[in-house]
Amino acid sequence: MRSQPAPDGPILILEPDSEGHTQEWLRHLIDFAGGERLSIEIAAPQALCAALAPDVPADARERIRLSPLSADEQRWCTHRRLAVSGFARWATMRRRLRQSGGRAGFFLSIDHLSLPLAFGLGVGGGRVSGILFRPSVHYGALGAYRPTLAERLRDARKALLYRLMLRNKALHSVLSLDPYFAHYATSHYVRGEKVLAIPDPAHAASDVAAAGDRFVDYVPPGRIGLLMFGYLARRKGPLELLEALRRLRPETARRVAVLLAGRVAPEIRSELDAQCDVLTRMQPTLWLRLEDRRLDSAEIDSLIDRSDVVLAPYQRFVGSSGVLLWAARAGRPVLTQDFGLLGRLTRDHRLGLATDVGDPDCLASAIERIATEGTQALFDPLEARRFVASRTPRAFAAMVLGHAST
């Protein structure tokens, strides 16, 4: 990396969403840009800019600028219709590049831009790059893949958009969190060499002592701790998990402790509560707890340390998940889907057990296996450490800013 700011203006990073990993990733970029004396401008929601402000070094405030999105920009860039949000993000990037004098823009999620880029739209002579989260066109090469009709149509649409967007001269590079897709694109698409694998950065370890003793009763003595954490949306599989727990043998139920920790999506809250009530009646010896709120990093680290297995029963989820990294860094196996990238990474790096989590019977059998056989045969601690070691925040930030600026 060069140590001086780019001569053609700052790198403009656009991110209208503030949920999930966004804040953490932007902190990585701020830290790297500060150390390497790079010029960047971050266009993000007002609240996110306020949260990031303390992370900008005092001597770098001229080079690292936080630029809040207007109310109109925020509304259109996060529109629930993807075509609308995609064109809004393209227009916002084009306008803000012109205003800042920059020539290089970066989208933390370029999936939204596939349609305008496929149409060949540029950004006023500049270039753009971004991170692609959810490629699925190559899933047949990752393992057993029996796509539904809807998935076939989705993959055909993506394949067409990827072919067209990669031919767009304004698109400089596409960074994929899925390393298998990078290889696939190179061999299947004209200009597929624009697609490069980027490491999903492992979250820095927190001070678990700061978590206090709120979960002092987890895990009760003599039980195996099963933890599911994060935003509890339908696609993450909490309802399938509860159904699987209902099917456990009574002798297994009395040996496990299950904690669901994270904010529950409003659309499934009543259904989740009802299933918890049924499960409590049908499996009275099962230890079950739901903590419906957003947890901070120290609390998550503390809970993973207390757990035996991290649950990620995602339902045909496309893309990567930081849950694998959280668990691997703590030396804990995961129980997750055998589908797509998550299943392939789990198998290739021996991070735990991948099974058909969409079938409650299969998921219950996997929990039974863990309870009776333990986790030693499912998890390779050395391989897990290697998996995490190659995915550092610095490597992530260097690749983002390096490919955005060259």
C-alpha cells in the first residue's frame, strides 16, 4: 500500500444500512486508513456516522471524513424494492463522487448494484468496486444442491446480471466473501478476473469480564450448552430449532441447555413465543431460555466461552456468516446447514457438523449425536485456528482500500 493519499481524491465508501456487521467493518477501514495515511469519505446514516466519529484519529480528520446521508438519500437507498434501492445507490454514488472530486467509489454491498451496473451505467468517468455477499450460481459445485424452482430462477437472474455487470468498464473489481465463487467466476465469465476473494474479518476478542454475570445460570451443571445468537429472523432457523428440540428423547432433553440470545424479528415473535410455550410443556426437563435483545460483543464472547456448541440452523441461507468466525476463534464447533457456502466451509475446515437443518428430524438427530458422542470428532481446533488466522481485520481493510484505489 502506498503511504500517501490518492492523487485523484478520497475513496468514497457508501453504506446506507446500519445493521449487522456494518459498523465493525467501517471501523476496520477507518483504522487502516488512519495508519496508512489514506483519504476516505464514508457516506452513511447519521446515527452510524455519529457512532464512528470517536474512531477517527484527531490528526486524520482532514483525510477521513464522515458524510451523513440526507433523509431522502437514506429513504431511497434502503427502499424495500431492490431495483429502487439499487438505482438510488448508483445515483447517490455518482452524485457524491462528483461533489467530493473523487474518482473511486466502494459499495460495502454491491449486490444491490447488479442491475444498474448490468445496464452499463457509469459514475461520471470514475470507477466503482464493492463486496458481493450472496452469489449462489455456483452452489452446484459446492456440494449436494437440489434447487427449488424459485432458486433456479434466482440463480438464472444472477448469472445474467453478473455476466453483464462484469463487462461494465466502470466496475473495477468485485470482492467476494465466498472464495469458491471467485474461482468459478474466473472460469465462467468474460472479465471474471475482476472477481477476487476477500477474507471475512474475524471480530476482535472482547473483554468477557465486561459482560458481568447476567447469564450466570448458563450453562447449568451437567448439561451441554447449545447457543444460538444474533438477530433471530425466520431465515436463521429459530422455529425449526424449537421444533427439533420438541422431538428430542427425554433423556437427551435433560442433558442439554439451549439459549437463544438476540433480538427477535417482529414478524416471528408471536410464533416463537407460542412454540416456546409448547416446548416447555412437552419437554419439561429441557433447559430453555430466550433473551430478546441485542447483545454487545463482550456478552457474545462470554456466552460462546460458556457454550459447548454454537447453533446456526440457517434455512438455505446464501452467503457467509460471522457466526463461523466467532465460534472458530473461541474453539467451539458449529451446528449448521449443509447447504451452500456455510456447509462447504464447515466441512472443508472441520468447523463442526453440517446437516439438513431444514428437516426437524435431521436437526434433532444431530443434537442427539452431539449429546451422546460429544464434539471431539466434529471439530479440529488446529484447523479452526488456521481458518481464523487468515481472516484478520487488517487483511480485509487492506484489500478493500487497495482495490478501490488502484
